[in-house]
Amino acid sequence: MEGQIVAEGETGLKPSLMGGRYRLLEVAGSGAMATVYRARDEVLGRIVGVKVFRAHSPDPQNDRRRRSEMELLARLNHPSLVRLYDVGTETSADGKAQVTYLVMEFLEGSDLRQRLRQGPLSGKEVQRLGADLAGALAYIHALDIVHRDIKPANVIVPDPAVAIGPRRPAKLTDFGIARVIDATRVTQTNTTIGTAHYLSPEQARGEVVGPPSDVYSLGLVLLEALTGHIEYPGGAVESAVARLLREPRVPAELGAPWTTLLPRMLAKDASARPTAAEVAVALEAAAAGSTASAARPGPTTPTEVIAPSTGAGDGGTRVLPAALPPKPHHAPTQHLPTPQRLPAIQHVAAPPAPPRRLPLHRRPFAWVAAAVVVLALITVIPLALRAASTDSGYTPSPPGSPPIPGPLGSHIAQLERSVRP
């Protein structure tokens, strides 16, 4: 029926403007309890959504409770809550019942139930979706209000094709069965209210529910958005009983933060669940981390900085960690601190090369050493020959010394003459 034009008499209401100002244009959605119409506010000239509840047997007490709650909800103001503008009643066409209606902000887009027919959402999309919805729940919980009917059909998701302006948050709708946390005012015992597939265990048991019940239902919605299937399918009784018999299955391949956050949100014990505010903080941090990772450039070759050796073993080549930001082109060269203060990868320095030996003619003391050796030979050899000749009676002629050119030769000749007998 979505998008169907409304003809006079098809609404079950008297053929007039609702509340004297809201003209119904077409059906935008329909459920078991109400039908939502796209309408025009003839006073302000704007498009609004009008949710008309099904007519029930007259009960003045219930009507007063519903109207009191609607007036409270109409004062809510949060980016992820559909704003309520007005509430009222109309007499049915047969004049036998009073029909309650809500006038709310009209959103272009589809609900999450329709979106999931195309397949599951990405992890980043669900992180943003969950952060929006958890933030809205934290807001109403702080005002002592419990939604009690968190399900994909009550979540309006922004159209991904519309990328103009800032990102539009997801919206939580349908506060038709929301209750103020005051059992003496608004609840009846042994009454289960909500959609069977997304009931919390305490709802399935017919117990009084509080904010943790909304956190559990949100966990089932996020799990379905990630996997693409309902965790507890089947009829109302089968689905409600199933969650009392087994824990929800969170696939390990979903990874962080889901494998740790969802089991906590879906804990059977309500006191073990995180608050909606804690869920919002965790998912906002995860979404921010995903965005930062996507914007970070790919790995680049690390910059090598060679620190001058100080003789204390702290020199050598070090590589800057790839996570450090590159230095501006105008910044002065900075040397890394010692290895003990910098968790950088260090290369083992190569062993020092052996000292290079100079050629003989470039050694400053080579000639002096040679001269000393030659002088020793000239002095010792004649003495040894003289001793030998004395013992044998033979006196050899003094051998001639080989000529040595240059100043060294002159000094050697002088020394030779001085030791000659």
C-alpha cells in the first residue's frame, strides 16, 4: 500500500481535514497497529507524516494514558528521533469510536526492514547506524522512557544515494507503545508488548522491562543488519521461547567490535548488559577508527637517518618507524635519540675495515728503520770477520760496501769509515 493515493472515505475517518489542518495525501506505510500517511499541513504549508492508529473498543482510561504519553513524547528533541509535532483524536466515519493520530516529521527514505531485503549492511554502516540508535535510546532512557519495540521496521535509514550536505543520522520511530518507567501508571501485569522476533528475555517472560530491554532488542537488530537474517525466526511463541533456550549466535568473522560488544548487549541477564550510552560511545569510537583507517595513506618506504658515531657504540644506521609522520621539507635534519629511547628498527653495523697499509715509499719512518738495519750489519760483520781472522791467522781484505745513492748513502759511508781499523 506504500505510495497509494488516499481517496475520500478510505481512511475510515470523516471526509475532512484531520484536526482541521492535516490533509492525507498517500499511504507511506502500514502495520498491525497503525497506518502512516504522507500529509500536508494546510496551516504551515509543509509535508508531515500522520500516523493513524486502528480503532479499538472505547476505553477512556487507556485513551487518557495514551494521550498523556504522546504529549510527553512530543517534547522529545534528538537528531535520531523522529520529531512529533502534534497528537489528536478523530471520530470514525460510523461515529462509534475515537481514532488517535500522531503528526510527525516526514522522512524521505526507507525503513531498515526494506533496506535489509537488498542484503546485509557493511560493518562501517552498522557502526554508524548503531551509534545513532544507541544515542537516541540513551536520551530517552535518561528521561525514564523505554521504547519497548525496537525493530527494523521502526528505524528509518538515510538514503545512501543522497550525499549532499552532512551525513543524515538514522531515525528511531514509533513510540506508540513506549512507556514511562512507572508501573503503577502505565503498565498492566502479564502483558507482553513488542514484536516477537526482537523481544528481550524479560519481555518474553512477561516481566516488567526497563532500559536494558531496549539494549537487547537493539543488539538483535544490529546482528540482523550484519548477517542479513533474523536470529530468532518463526512464529511469535517459537521466536519468544527460542531466546530463553539458547544464546544468540554471533559469528566470529564479524570481528571487532561486534564479537565483544554484541554478546554483552545480548546477555540473558539484564544487569550484565551495557547501557545505551556505553554502546553509543563504543560504536562512535569504532566508526571514527574505521574512517581514520580509510583516510590514512598506504605504507611508504621508511626514512633512514644516519646518526654520527660518538665512539660509545651508539652510532650506525637507524630506520624511522613507518608510523611517524614525514618531516616538512623546511624542517632541519633531526637525528634519532639513542636506541634505548627509540623503539626503532636498528641495523647491525658492519665491522670496521682493517687499516689500509701505505706503500713503502710513503711511510715516514721506513728509511730510518732501513738505515738502522744496514748500520748494524756494517758494524757487526767486520767485527766478526776480524775475530775469525785473528783466530786463523788469515786477514781478509775489507769487502766493499754496495753504493747507496742519496744522503743516506753518504751517512752510511761516513759511518763505515769511522769503524774501519
